[in-house]
Amino acid sequence: MSDDPLAPYRAKRDFSRTPEPEGTAPKRRKQKALRFVVQKHEATRLHYDFRLELGGVLKSWAVTRGPSLDPAEKRLAVEVEDHPLEYGGFEGVIAEGYGAGTVMLWDRGTWIPASDDPAADLAAGRLRFTLEGERLRGGWHLVRMRPRGEAKHNWLLVKDEDEEARPGDADALLKEAAVSVSTGRSMAEIAGRPAEAPRKAARAKPAAVKAEPAKAPRKRLPSSAEAMVAGVSLTHPDRVYWPAEAITKRDLAEYLEAVAPRLLPWIAGRPLSLLRAPDGITGETFFQRHAGRGTSKLITQVKPRGESAPLLQVDTPEGLIALAQFGALEIHPWPARSATVTRPDRMILDLDPAEDLGFDAVVAAALALRERVEALGLVPFCKTTGGKGLHVVVPVTGATWKALHDAAGRICKALEAEEPSRFTTESAKAVRSGRIFLDFQRNARGASAVAAWSPRARPGATVSMPLDWAEVAPGLDPRAFTIRTSPARLAAPDPWAGFEAAARDLPKG
């Protein structure tokens, strides 16, 4: 039997007839984020091919009904042959032979295994991981089913219960996300068939933004016309993004203009993941990391070392207004700069409480984490997430991605071991009752966390707010920080003014 894991893949295909890549010899990449890809495949039966990079190949499963963001949906995933890494960029038509049909690049990004030995987890039949994709994000797991005489191993692909889950969503995401993340084409367009009827996703195409000279004071134009904010033109300025709070596109743009001096230092020079809601928080929402057709020239495109496609970056107040223009409601930067992407400079510890816990328990957890971080000679800072948790953020120097992730894991797991009745590092909500989930998975290449001062696309129009540690006390209410109320804090000293200067070398082991 061949030792080449790609031998079965090549044996099934005639590369003189198929446009699929033959692939080079499997090669483990050093100090690179692990990639994942989902390809929509209209073969004999429509299905979605789910692929995770591991051991120099793409481990692959055919998900018969496609992935779901509903944790109650357990989707059958049939294990198939390993594919070459080059297959992660394939989109096109397989005219004949094995797998004949149309293939769309439906999602792509990076994945972070929950353990240090994902190959062993896979062999054992239970793999937990975090996805950082354009459509699929948060915690997931694959569980191998007991064999019942099938020729291939059957697995279940299940979404974890976390902030990225959509209970009751079923197949909604599959219906909303109908075009390629690479080319913006539908399956019909990839196949060369006549264009389909206008698709829902088309409205999500970023609108071009026209740069104008700055004008002061700001001129408010009639609701039927354009508006100017920070010299940038807004179309449909009265489009409502947060219905219950009556917050419009213009309100968001003016908020971003006001807080730019505090927000930009947090995101400038860094790759971003943007949560977009072009029709407001009650409409379709999706993450975007790469530029699309019509992306504003005010938004920088960068291609850090090791990335296959340009990422988005915002460095100016005008760029922030461009985000408001195309419905980017949340801003999630990487914990590393684009120019030094292999050297992360922020550790992010996310405290996510179980539904049955009050916020005072989160406050107590943040204070406990503060003590552990300070004991390592590091300087922690705290902010609300804009949701039900807190982030403890630590500036660091001299770190690699592995060292950062390992150090964050040690801190969280030590606290869990000390008080297992209060803390857990397990993401599944079934085991989190009465406890706080200490999430350290944001400390990996390709991962991101909501920026300080960024709004959240949720009821209340809350904001992720930097705090002084004196504010992290019983009675703290994260719902008090909103798009409406937060600009008033600009008059007070910045509690994070010394963040960059507080960076310390990450302790070894």
C-alpha cells in the first residue's frame, strides 16, 4: 500500500481531462495558520465539501446537507479521500469522470484545533476546532459515528453553542450565501449557464464610496439625498441599522467619526474581519475578510506574508466612514500588525458566562485573571465585549503565534484547574452551566476579536468599551455603553492610554 496520502485522490482522476489540481507531494508548512475551505459541489447530488488542512493535505468530508449554524442540526459528513492543499483554491467545472459537476468556493479561512494534537483527536473520532472564515466562524466539532457496514467513515459536523451560533437557523445560511467568496459568481455562472434570477446576496456587494474634500461644519442633507460625514459621501443615510434604537447609517458614521481618535489606534495597520449587515441587524449578516467588487478605495487592501488573498485594513477616519457606508457594523482586528504578521502583540482572553450567571460573576472572573496575568510580569487591560462578557487584553512583545496561544492556554487552564466549579475551557454549552467559559482561541493567526469602541450588531447598539480597572467592580453594566452614550466618555482620560507602552516580553513556558 502506498505511503502517499494523495494516492487515492490521484487514482480516481485523469488529470489530462479534469481541471482539478494534481497536487504536489504533501508538505507540512511551518509557522503558518491551518487553512480550511468549503466547496459547494453540484455533482450527482448537491453537497458541500468540508476540508481542513492537516499533515500537509486537506482532510475532507462530503457534508450532504451542508453546514448549519444551528447547534441542534447534526449534519452527516462522509469522510472522503485526502485532497492536495492546492485544491483549496479550486473553482470550476469537472466535465466528466469522478465528481463531475460544478464546484464553487463557498467559504475559506483558517482553523484552530482545540488541542495540541489534532491528528490524534481525528484518529480517536472526535475533533474540536474554531473556524475563522468568511461565513463559518466560532466553535465546531466533528464526531465519528459507529460503523454500520458503510464503506466510508461517517461523521457528524455540529456547530458549538457560542456567539456565532444561530439557533433555529437550519439552512438559512446556505440560502443567503449563494455566491462564491472568491469570484462572486453563482453556481450557474460558474457552470456557464444563463444567469439566475437576481439573488439575495447581491445586495451585500459593497458600495463604492466617493472621497470628497473635508467640509466643516458637517452639512446635513435631506433624507432622500446623500449625506457627507468626514468628507465621505453616504448613500441612503437614513437606512436603519438598529431598528429598536432608530439608529441609522448616518448615526453610525457620525459615531465612528467622533470616536476615531480612540478606535483607530486599536485597528490601524492590522488585518480586519468585518461583520456586515447591509440591511441592518434584522437582515442578513455575514463576515468579510477579503475585498470584493466595489470595495471602497478608502479601505486598504494588504497581503501579509503567507496570505493567499488580500485582506482588509482601515487606517483613516475616512476609512471608518466607508465601513458605515457598506454596512460593516462590527470591526474585528487581528492581534498582529500586517507588516509583522508572524509576531502577534496582543493576548486576548475572552470571558463568556453561562446563561444562568449574572454579570458580577464575569467581573470576579476578570479580576482573577488580572491577578494571574500580573503574576507573570505582564500588564492586563479590560474592556466590555458589547455582549455579555469581558475581554482581558494583554500587550506583549517577542511572541510567536504558538507561544502566544500556549501562554494564553496555560493561564486559562490553570484557573480552570484551581476552580473547576467556576471556570471551564470547554466551549460546549452543555458543560458550561453555572460556569464561565475561558476562551483563549483568539490567540492564533487568522483569529480576531471585536475592537475597542466597535459597535456590536445586536439589540441595544452596544459598544465594546475600554475600562479602567477601577470600573471593573460589582454593579458594572455593559449595556450602558452604546452608540448613543459612549461618545460622552471621550471627555474623560483614556483608561488605555498606556496600552502600547505597557507591552512586556511574553514569559517562556
